[in-house]
Amino acid sequence: AARRDETAKLTRALSKPEIRGQYGEIQLKRVAELAGMTSYCDFTEQASQRDGKGSLLRPDMIVKLPNERVIAVDAKTNTYAYLEAVNEPDDKKREEHLDRFARHVAEQAKKLSDKKYWSAWDGSPEFTVMFVPGDHFIDAALQRKPELLEMAAQRGVILASPSTLIGLLRAVAVGWHEHKLGEETKELVRLGVELHERAGTHQAVV
């Protein structure tokens, strides 16, 4: 009973879009922290552009890649219908809520594709990460729309749960580490050449 009461409170809270947005942003920041990538991620307040029609493009997080490209991450997945299903005692109505939830996920993937976040940032790859706040959400949507992942990918949208996004960000972190090592190696080579040239000049003077 206590768990159902807590779920009901969460359902009421997340019924407001602004609360869902804040919840998603908090989760994204936590994911970036766990992946050790906070210094390479810009959040909503830093990252906004307008498209060719003047519409504001505002992903929730921009991930900077070492090759000067970026990945846009959107955390506005509507999970309200799923929470209603969890809180629904009637089996038939619960299934209706879950069907509606799967439809919302598919609609959000299409909206992200239509926004074309990547067109607003120089060097951005042609895909957007759609952050879904739990594997159970993705599983519930896929049970009702098995084609969802393929459909979204064809539209340039990659669905990612927290664990999936952490894996992606850690892979990016490895890329940054290797990039820094490469830059440091280049600098050592440059310093070595400069030292060699100076030594040669000194010998010539002597």
C-alpha cells in the first residue's frame, strides 16, 4: 500500500511537463557524472540554436566529441502513461495506458527526427539520442511496438536508457583520453625537434 501511495504521488508530480523536464535533466547530469563526462557535456542552459524557420532547438544535453563533432541528447520522453499503468488496478485499463505510452514514445522519436537537431550544430553527426529514464520503460514500449528501435534509428534517433547512455559516454571518455595522449605525444615530438635544433645551432656557434 505504501509503495502504491508513493507511485501515486510520483504520477501526480510527473503529470506536469515542467516537472518531467526537470526530472530528465537531473537524471542526465547524474549519468554524465557517473560516466566522468561532466566537463564534456553542456546542458540546456548553454545549448540552444534556432533552425532555418526560426524555431528554437533546445536539446537537454550536448556531448562534445574529440573530433569536434557533437551528439544531441533529448530527455523529454513522456512517461506519464506508464506511471498511470503502474498505478492502475484494472487490467484492461492498465493495458490501454501501456499502449498509449508506447505510442507516446514512438511519437516523440518522430518529433526528434523532424527537429533535426544535428542541422543546427557544425560537425554534429546525423543522429539524436532519445534518453528514456529506465530499461523497463523501453521494454514496455518494445513489447507493444517491436519495430520501435528500428523505426527510430531509420529516422536518426537512438533510444538510450541510463545504462546505455553511461556506456556511450564512457566510450566517448576513452576517445577523449586517447585524443589527449595523442596531443601530448605531438607536443613531446615538437619539443624534441626544437631541442635538437637548438642543440645543433649551439654546436655550430661553438
